[in-house]
Amino acid sequence: GSVRFTDSSDTLMGLVGLDTSTEDRMILYSVAGSAELWGGGALGLTVDSSANSRFSGDVIVDNNDLYIVGSNAVPHMYLRRYDLTVNGNTLGLLEFQGNDTTANAYITHAKIEARANGLHSAGSNPTELRFFTTPSGSETATQALQLNSDQSATFAGDLTLSGGNASITGTLDVSGNTIIGSTSVTPDGTLHVY
């Protein structure tokens, strides 16, 4: 059932529904202030008087897409960490998962992580971005690329240019073998140009 709240003119000011089987509370409508949605005895969603929504738990979208649309503005998605950020702390994590048919559970196959690369303080917030992929024959996402806080990039594997030119302004540091123009040379610590 439900309970209606009205003013002296019988104008609806709020509506409360009660599921007697679980005693869940659900406020569907509230004019003055915020509206709340409860489930399982816990607050799940709050909508304030400016129509901003705040979820208290996970947001799961089953079998559908999630769209972020900006009305005459650029849409944004923010991942925020609210505490003292120190070296190594993850600021945000975007994970791509698939269902593992053996374990019948979701496993992360690739991810992008923003991580503090030093203590954050006023005027100094060193941050790096790390990219992970899962190689063939494995089920563990492994770091493939890191964009460092000093604007340099660290590759975990080979760097392949499939077309076009590579323009480097500055120093090219190579700690292993460098072979240009041939794939049939045995690496021997020498620069080979063909």
C-alpha cells in the first residue's frame, strides 16, 4: 500500500510506499527537499531538490547500454577519490570484464588505472596512467603500457609501427637490441639499419 502526504489544499507533497513482505521503504515523490528510495532496509537512491541523484550502492545495468548525455554541454564522467592521496594510491580504475566459462565468474581482461606517482599536496599532484591487457594463455591482466607523470611512456613489450613515420624530439633511449628494416637479424646488442 501507500500513504499520501498533502497540504491543506490537498496538494500532493509526498508519497510513501511500503512492501509489507520485506518492510522496505520507498519514497516516490517529495516536493520539499529530497526523495529517497530504500530497499532491504538500506538507502539506495537519493534525489535532491535540484534533481541530482546519489546512489548509495552499486549501479548495475543489465543487458543494456549506459549513456551519458550532456544537454548543450560536454558530458563528463568523474572518478573521484576522497582521502589523502599518497604514492601508489589508485585514483580511478576502469575495468573490462568477461565471464570465465570455467569458473562461471566475471574476470578482468583489461583495465586502465590512474595512480598517484608521489604524495599529492597543494600545487603538486604527480599521477600516472597504466594500461593492462591479458595475453593469450593467461587469465591475468598484465601491465602493457605506462604513461608516467614526467610525460614519458614505458612499454612492457615490443613497440610496432605499422605505418607512417616516428618523429622523436629529444633523446631515444634503447636498453635492448635495435633492428630497423629487417626481421631476420639475430639480436646482438648492435644497431642494425637496412
